[in-house]
Amino acid sequence: MTNSLEAQLLELREEGEKAIAAADTLERLEELRVSYLGKKGQLGALLRSMGQLSAEERPKIGAIANTVKEALQNSLDQQRAALEGAKIQAQLDAETLDVTMPGIYRPQGRVHPLNNIIDKALDIFVGLGYTVATGPEMETDYYNFEALNTPPDHPARDMQDTFYLPDGNLLRTHTSSVQIRYMETEEPPIRVVAPGRVYRRDNVDATHSAVFHQIELLAIDEGLTFTDLKGTIKIFLEAMFGELPIRFRASYFPFTEPSAEVDLQWNGSWLEVMGCGMVDPNVLKAVGYDPEVYTGFAAGFGVERFAMVLHQIDDIRRLYASDLRFLRQF
């Protein structure tokens, strides 16, 4: 009986190790584990027959059975590790990025010349301590004209052909309305720069557009003078164009007094680039500032004008045509 049981155990070990080594999936390996080492497995069935052995024979068969169990368990562990490693490697192989393959080309965009001017100008003014402010493009008559010392019967309204809307509002003709809104919510001293899109019913040609962009600046404080305005504009224009001669010519704007146009000597001739002036006391009163205490200055320029000068663009309409042949030059 002992020799027969010992032979069966050794045969089970040999058969089991071969079957385990041939298992090609983790599922098949689990089936073999249950078949050989499970509660109702083949090894358990053989051990249950040990009750027929004598007390002297049982230790010997028990030792052989333990050896068989350990051998089968080791075979299972080794094959499981091998199969799991192969599974992971197969997954890695499937997900591996082949760095030798040509990449997918995505054309890089470029900064539009108008955005480039706006970004550069804002960087300069922020460096001078100004805050960037924006406002609605659809405005009321009050913010666009009346609060800027331009009542309904003021002749200066004839200077701006305006897009009026059915509800009495309008498309703003300048970003000066942003200055009024900002002053209504803030107390002096203030330094603010307002970029944005504006609208005027101009006939479109090489130098005019019904939709264009402006940047305006405003400074309010105690004791500001025209000299402060000239110094600020000088620093700004030098940063944009380089150290070139500039001059101030007397002009008129309803919301500044005195007012001036700023010219820049460019390529041997004088070129008008900005308008500016000291804030009119009536504008300060409209927002609740005391003109006996505070003074201020304002200035503004057209972004398209700067872009056309700096990039030598001959027609303003090129800036809006979305022609890639044109835009790729910048």
C-alpha cells in the first residue's frame, strides 16, 4: 500500500509540473491549481487514503506529500510570474511610442500685427504703473458723449459719424467711455489704460475702417501737469518707435483742455500718431471728482495706425482680410 501511494504521489508531481509548465494563460493556471491543490483536488484525494496506512507508514508518505505539494506550488508561482510578466510586456509593446516615427506636424500660429501692437503698448503702460481696464462696446449716449463734455447739441458730435441702435444706445466711438466707468467706481489717484474695439461710420478705404482699435490712457492725481503728460508720451513713443523727434501741436477735443496732437518724425517727415490733453474740469465733475483738487491727463491712439507705420503696411484692409500670405510675414 505504501509503495503504491508513494508512486502515485510522484506520478502526480511529474504530471502536474508538466501541465503547469504548458499552461499559457493565467486562467488555465488557476484551473490547474484547483485541480491539483484545491480542497477537492487530486493531491487531497490521495492524502485521504492515508487513513489506511499504519502509524509507522504515515510519516514517510506525509513527508513525500509535502514535497509534492511544495513542488507543485513552486511550479505554479513560477509559471504565474512568467505569465504576468509576459502580459505586462505585451501591454508595454502595444503602448510603446516609436520615437523614430515622423511626428505629426501642427503649424504654429503667429501673433496678429494688431495684437502685437496692443500687447507691446500694454506692457509699456503696465510697466509705468497703469491698470488695464475694459468696458462694453455697446454704450449709452451718456458714457460715450455726455459724460465726456459732449452734450447732444455739441458741434463736436459732427466729428464722429456714429452707429446708433434702435434702443437709443450706440456702438462706442472711442474707449474714453471706459475711463468714465472706471472713474465712477475708483477714487484718485488712478492710472488706467483702456484698449478695445471701436466703431465709426467711416467710408472704408486704404486708411479708414468702420471698425478699428484704440488704446487710451488716463491719469488723475493731485498736481498733474501738461509736463507729466509730455513725459509719459515721450517715454511711450520712444519704447514703441525708438528715440525719434516728437512735437506737440495745439488741437481740440471736447473732453480735454488744453488739447494737442502728437507728431513723430518718421522717415524724414512728420507723422501724426496720437491725440492728448489735460482732462477737462467738466469731465471730472461728471464723475464726482473735485477739479479744484485733482487734475489729470489723457491720450489715445489708433492701433491700426501704429501697425501700418511700424510694418509699412500700405492698406488697412490687409489687417482684416485673414490672408495667410500676409499674416505669415509677422
